[in-house]
Amino acid sequence: MPKMRAVQVPRPGGPLEIVERDIPDPGPGYVRIKVQACGVCHSDTVTKDGLFPGIQYPRVPGHEVIGLIDAVGPSVPRWKPGQRVGVGWNGGFCGYCNNCRRGDFFACQTSTDVTGITRDGGYADYTLAPISALALVPDDLSSTDAAPLMCAGVTTFNCLRNSGARPGDLVAVIGIGGLGHLAVQFAAKMGCKTVAIARGKDEEPLARQLGAHYYIDNKTQDPSAELQKLGGAKLILATVTSSDAMKAVLGGLGVRGKLMVIGAVPSLEVNTLQMIFLNQSVSGWYSGTSIDSQDTLNFSVLSGVRSMNEAFPLDRVAEAYDHMLSGKARFRVVLNIGT
Ligand SMILES: NC(=O)c1ccc[n+]([C@@H]2O[C@H](COP(=O)([O-])OP(=O)(O)OC[C@H]3O[C@@H](n4cnc5c(N)ncnc54)[C@H](OP(=O)(O)O)[C@@H]3O)[C@@H](O)[C@H]2O)c1
Ligand SMILES: [Zn+2]
């Protein structure tokens, strides 16, 4: 039986172990992908630390996968060996199954099929994916550049294009990491007056290089007051991993402004009177489907949006993951796995 390298988490909170496994065969409706690159996302903590109910271990993380189809299972129309594809998180509650209707979201059949969470992901030489999760990668993007677009990219692009913000509107992005540095680029390319908010002055030159028209240092400045000086934000896209930082920026929303929560924080306190009198809202945003990912890849080629990456080989995966967690990566950590 031919073997491959895979990085598995043996148990919730366990280490990232490099092991040898059999190369898996695709079942009906699945393809096998020879992985070229896989991004390391903050949401990989879900697998590493067992943050969702019902994850089976050992589990291979990784939901920013780019590679070549090298085998197709039965009942796979259209997709062929040799095509370069991307696979993202691709989960999401369908909203119409019986489980969703009674509020038992984590039992939803759609949500129970999530790359790198409930089935093995892209921290490996090969992975399997259902055809519903595949996006075709345009030739003009390298695999390393395309990988972060499969989660960091699609989540922020899709959030922005569904937010109601229009060209000329004041759009702020708080949290300039893997997701945030792409959000700044997308917002600027969509014609929004774009504000980057991060802690420390050091981030400013890079934020401006990404296309930010304004920069706010939330360590030394009051981000709400600064946004109000600019007229109040139509949209604040929050990719920070801190609810205090989100709370501190909420006062920067303008009339009918919206804060969209992307960063996974346990809770967020809001000033309801401010929300009522100024017709404001707070809502969450969850990734996207495979066609949303394909739209993200194509928009990035069209507009020149690119992830800034720090690449690591698969055998340095633990170092790569710790670097992502440290917040020091500029800006996305990507595992370069194969050719
Ligand atoms: N909703 C979805 O569908 C979805 C999809 C993907 C990811 N996520 C979530 O989105 C979040 C971001 O993911 P990521 O991969 O972009 O993580 P990341 O690369 O670690 O970026 C997080 C950024 O937040 C910044 N930050 C943390 N606390 C801050 C504060 N108090 N003030 C200003 N900036 C602060 C960090 O900056 P420092 O350098 O200053 O620490 C870092 O740059 C995570 O919670 C992840 O789980 C959600
Ligand atoms: Zn992710």
C-alpha cells in the first residue's frame, strides 16, 4: 500500500504529529487531491483544541487546501485528474433540514462535513474532498498564493460583498492578521474608504501598502473616536480575536452602520440604546461555499489582491502553527507540501 505523510492531532489539545498513513482512495462523489499548499488558519485551533462537539480523533487539520486532482471516485461528473482545485472550510448550517429547524445546528448534515474538522484536511500529502467542496484555481495564481484565499480570502470577500457597503463608504477592518490583511485589500479594491485598525504604530506602513487609506493604532488611540472623526463607519469588519477590542470600536459606527463579527470570540457586549437610536446592527459572518471561493480566486486575479505569506515545509508544521498563534506572522502562514 503506498504511503504518505500526514500531520494529525491525536486528541483534543494534543500535539501536531507527523505520521505515515496509507494514501486514501476516494469514494462515490469524492476526489483525491495531491496537496501542493495548505494555509494555517487561526480556526485550526478548533481541531487542535477540540472546540467543536463531536470531532473524531486522530484528525488532520487544514482547510485552505490547494492541489491537483489525482484520482476521482465513482459518480464524479466533470472533475478530472490534473485539474488544480481548492478546498475551503465549506461547512455551514443549511437552515432547512429538520435539525436546523429545531435549532440543533451541530447535527445538520451540511455542517457535519467540514474540511479539517470532521473529515481530514490538507496538512498531508494527499486528502479527499467531496465534489461539492471544490473550486477551480485560475492559472494566474500560484498554489501558495491561492491557499489563503480558500478561508481567509473567501470569508472576508464574501462578508464584504454581502454587507451592503458600497464604493465610497467608510469601511474599517479591525485585526490585521491572516484574514484582516486580505479584508483591507478587498475593501480598497471594492472602492471603499478603507481604515485598518491594529495595535501599534509598526503595522501602519504595511497596512497602507495593502491599500488602507487611514490607519488607527488601537493601543494608543480611541478607535471609536477616530472613526467618528472620519464620519462614522458604514461597516466594521471585525477579525480580531478579542471581544474587548471589538467592544472598543463599536462606538465608531455611523448611522445605520453595521459591525460584522468574523473573529471567534466567546461573547460581545453591545450598547443597545446606541444600536436603537442610530439604527445600527451587529451580525456574524461564516465563510462561504465552493462557488464563493471560486469567485474569490477570480476576483483576486482580476484586482491584484494577494495574500502576503510566510511559507514553511510540512516537516516544520509545529513551528508554522505556533508562528500563526503568536500573531507575528506577516500575514498568512502557508505550508508548502508538494508539487
Ligand atoms: N467567521 C469565519 O468564517 C471565520 C473564518 C476564518 C477565521 N475565523 C476567525 O477569525 C479570527 C482571525 O483569524 P486569522 O486566521 O486572521 O487569525 P490571525 O492571523 O491570528 O489574526 C488575528 C489578528 O488579530 C489581532 N488582534 C488580536 N487582538 C487584538 C487587539 N486587541 N487589537 C488589535 N488587534 C488584535 C492580532 O494582532 P497582533 O499581532 O497584535 O496579536 C492578529 O493580527 C479567528 O478568531 C478565526 O478563528 C472566522
Ligand atoms: Zn480558516
